[in-house]
Amino acid sequence: GQQLNQSPQSMFIQEGEDVSMNCTSSSIFNTWLWYKQDPGEGPVLLIALYKAGELTSNGRLTAQFGITRKDSFLNISASIPSDVGIYFCAGPNTGNQFYFGTGTSLTVIP
Amino acid sequence: KAGVTQTPRYLIKTRGQQVTLSCSPISGHRSVSWYQQTPGQGLQFLFEYFSETQRNKGNFPGRFSGRQFSNSRSEMNVSTLELGDSALYLCASSLGQAEPLHFGNGTRLTVT
């Protein structure tokens, strides 16, 4: 099946630092989604991207839809302890099946 | 608006048994998808239902089945449970094709 490669796999940062992570695909996507998952809960939608080159913000989060349509990026500015969790990228095939990245685990050190 | 509701939250079963998981989507969402999440395989697509019809199916054995009711609520059934079926089963609803998925908090299934 489709593979979405996310990097880095894990990050340990100091509170207040900025974070960058990315997701690459072997195929083109027309939609990119970013989710955050806390322990024991389901993934929560952070940002949805629909157009190549699109840059969308949600508070301290900014995501970009790569121009090749095979990648996407998520940035978190001025990290805080509640940013801790696992971040996933996702994209759909034509059949509404979503493929998910392997996840980036974020730890914020106060 | 209420989110996606999954019941039960936790389930412990023994090998060979069967299990039924339930999902109530966000009001107005007609598409319901099921995903299996494990540490080794990540999030894997099981199937998607729209207007009571299975529209897509992932690469899982026939022991995994589902259905959707006229009120869009969905159930997932796993028969003849195996140890490897232990996972977090997530239900997600959406407005339609390629629309963002909204997940419930999942059912944690443990097979002993």
C-alpha cells in the first residue's frame, strides 16, 4: 500500500522552541491533513490543505502543501508543554481511503 | 455539535471469540471509516461505509466486517479473534469523499 514517510520520528525540544516536521509520499495527493494524537485518545484534526503551494495556519501551527503535491510540512512556533503528542500526516486516495504517516513523537521539556 | 462516539472504550476477549464495536458519527456525516492502530503497523484502513453501503475495503481478512445503519451509525465485527487483533480500533466520520476525517477516541481491544 501507499507509504507516507514522516520525519523526524521523534523530537525532544525545550519549551519555547520552534518545531518542524515533514511528510513525503511516493504518489501525488490532492489533499493533505495533519493530526495530533494524545495518549489514549483518537487523532484530532489540526489543519487541512487542498491546493499545491497552500500555506495555512491554525494558531501557532502552520502547514504547507508541497508544490510537487508529494510532500507537506508542519511547523509549530514557540512550543508549550501541551504540544506533546504524536503528529500524523494523512492523504486520501481516489477511493476515500486515507493513508497515514508513521508519526512524529514530540516531547517538550519545560 | 457532538463528536464521534465509540463504545465500548475498552474490551478484553479471548482467542476464538468474536466482538462487535459501535460508532456514532457526527450528526450530518454520512461517511464512516474504520481504522486499526498498532505500534508496529500504525494506522491501517479497514473499510468505509456511505449510505449503508461499503464503498471501500482495506487489506484485512474476511473475519473483519462491518455495517452501517440508516441513521449512519456503524458497527464493526471481528470473528474468531486472534492475538494479533489486539489494537486500538478507531472510527472516523466525514462529510464525504476526500473530506477530513474526524475520529472518535477508539476502542482498545485486547485479545488474550
